[in-house]
Amino acid sequence: MSWSRPLAAAVSGLLLCGCVATGNAQAAAPATGSTAAAPGREKPVLMLNGSTEARPGQLVDIMLEGVSGARSRYGVTATSPAFHSPTRLRWHQDEDAYEAVVPLSMTDKPGWYPLAVAVGGHVVARDKIQIVRSQRPSLSVTASAAVARPGEQVAVRFDDLYPGETGSGFTVRSAALPKPARLARDQIGDFYNPRAFSAQPELKPDLTDGTYTFELYGPRGRITEQRLTVRAARPGDADYLGKARGPAFFTPHGSPEDAREHGYKVPAGGRVEILWHDVYPDAGEDTRLVATSPAFTHPVKLQRDESKGADGDDPRYFNLATMRTDLRPGSYPVTVVAHHGRVRMTNSLVVTAASAPSRSMAAGPGTGWLGAVGGALVLAAIGVATTLRRRRPTTGH
């Protein structure tokens, strides 16, 4: 499996500091790389990504470090019988290295191919590229488990890296989908395959149990198909009732770790974050969870917390709710319904009277405060200097 480019950048830092031996950056490749010192005191470091178990037509990322950008006037080139022709590496200031992404020839046969990188015609680094056989185009449709759930997001992937294949207008159709899903070039999950196309459509939330056919269409019509089994959660399944807790409440833009389920106070017209946890959320609930309350101006759609702050926590969802301004002080229920209505949980918020903006002044002992009268503010001070400042409305806890 090829390393991602961000990982390669991290490893390059280790290479420069002497923490990792020079040569091919991929752990799976044999230690065949070698470098030779360029004129002067430079020590070139060659890194390859996508160079092991590569298929014809795949991309290989070549990076040369340890050679200054000033050397670019001599020309930095990579040559290999696996390439169509010699390739020039360009200087990248942000990576402090020369780099090129090169496609392998579609006519390459399986085997190991030598690679040489030269500066001004002088070879400074060598390595090898491993090429395996081409694979016929293939379609895959996968869920989070062997059996998909109604409403679940599925991964559709079409691998079209094969000699003679062209085009990019691929679409998958199925009775299990609300509408046809168009596949796009996958430049994140499969950067080194220039003909990998993918989509992540959601299944219909009301699907009946069964096996559904997914058909792939291209510029010249129907190409192939795959099948996917869909079954709703049943009693005994972990996601039938899940393991939910909440709703809980915390200060707007505050920390979910400070949320509490009881006794939270908020003024009429104020705002509060609504939090929900579920160890085994139902498939598709990332887009369906809603918190409702007669105290809210409108239902609140809860969103999955994908931030690093959620790492190590059970799946959690939250969003900001606004309280109605005409509420009377008292306790108001907040309800979240999950797992296709099988789970319904309610906690209460304590609504206090709306906070009116006020003015106060900081002064010495014995000094009081005065309100606004008829739009004019009268300040009184006896023997002590006073300072006027505006205080934010109290939001409650």
C-alpha cells in the first residue's frame, strides 16, 4: 500500500534529521535505494511513493531532498525504463525539495525497473520501481458491515486503471438510492490511481430488507453491476436501540465536556448548545437527528462532531438552539428521537426571565448604581472617581 503524500512529507523530515535511513520511503520495498553526494557538501535524499506493487498507468511520486533550489539551473531529471521519457523535477519551496508525479507506462511488464535521478547530468540517487500486472476494471459497493442498514452511507468505487480505458462520466443507479450517484475522480483515498472514481451516496431510509443491484453506467452505456444486502436492525443488534445518553446542555461555543443534563438555566431569548451521545448510532442518523422543544424557535438539527476534540469519545452530535423570547420562567422539555423512533429521550431546561441590558459603574465602598431615565444616564459620585462600562446580558447557567 502506498503512503499518502502528507505522510511522505513527515517522513522526509525524519530523514533529514538522521532519524531514518536513506533510500526508498516505503517500508514494503526492499532497501535498494542509493544516493551519491552531489558536487559540494550536499547529501541528496531520494523518496518514492507509489513505487511498490504499482500497476501500469499508476502514478509515482518522486521527491529529492538535500539539493538546494539554486541547483535548478543545472536541471534535475528522473529517468527509468518504466517511464515514457525522462521527467524533470520542479523545485517546491514549501517542501524544500524537488518533486514530480510521473505516470508509469501502460505497456510496462511485471518486474523491477531501475530509477536514476540526476542533477546537471550527474546521477545523485538511484532506486527501483516494482510493477505488477494490470487488473480488469472492477466495481465495488461496500457498507460499514457485511449487511448494510437503511439510510446508511455506502462507498461506491470504480477502478478503471486498465490499458485502453477512457472517459470519466460514470454513474451508479439502484432502487436502493434516492437518485443516481455520479462518481468523481478520487484524489484523496486513491491518489496514485488516476482512474479511480468514487461516490458515497446514502441508501433510502425506508428500504425493506433485501438484496439490491447497483448498476454502473459510462459514456458508452451499462458497464457492470454489484449487489448489496440491506437489512434493518433487529432486537439484539447493537444498533437496534443503541446506547444513547442525553440530551445535555452547555454554554454556546463552550466545551461539550461541560454539558449537563439537569438544572441548566437559560434566559428567554437566549441560546444553548444541545448535545447527544450514542455508542451505537443508527445508520444514517448523522443527517437525521433532531432536538425539539416548545421552548425553541425551531427544531434543531444535530450534527456529528468530527473535530479532534471528539477523539476518544462516543459518537456525539450537537448544535445551537435559540429560545423563544415570549417564554415564561419555568421548566421546558427537550426531546431527541433516534433509531427510527425506537429511542425517545427527554430532559428539561430551566428558562429564566429575559435578561435586560444594564449599566453599572465600578466605584469604591458605598457607591451604588443608577439606571437610565428617559434615555439619559445620570452618574453620581461623591468624592470618588467613577468609570462607566457596559456589561453583557447574563445568559444563565
